[in-house]
Amino acid sequence: MCGRYANSRRDQELADRFHIAELIGEEPGSSWNVAPANNVRAVLERDEGGHTMRQLHLALGPGAVLG
């Protein structure tokens, strides 16, 4: 069970909460058992200001690469 969490929020709900200016990629479905190796939504804070939300690949452990 290490590294798992739930994802039940819709893109628009997160966009409103974090004042997202740009949504990138398709919305993943809800899951009550998000695990390493799943695609997840992430809110990224930009250096120039503002936030973007995009899909990333959840990976844990040595050599894990996100993006």
C-alpha cells in the first residue's frame, strides 16, 4: 500500500481551486487506489507566475522519472 492515494476531483474543480490558467492533456478518471505507474494530475507553479495542470506519470523509487 506504500505510495497510494485517492483521486476524486474533477479538472474544473482543481482549476478553480488553484486558479489554473492552462489545462494540458486529458482528464484521468477517478480512482480510489492511485498507485505508482498510474498517470495522475499535477498542479505546477510557473516561475513567471500562475499555475498549469498537466498529466504526469507517478513513479516512486530509485531512478524514477516524472514527466
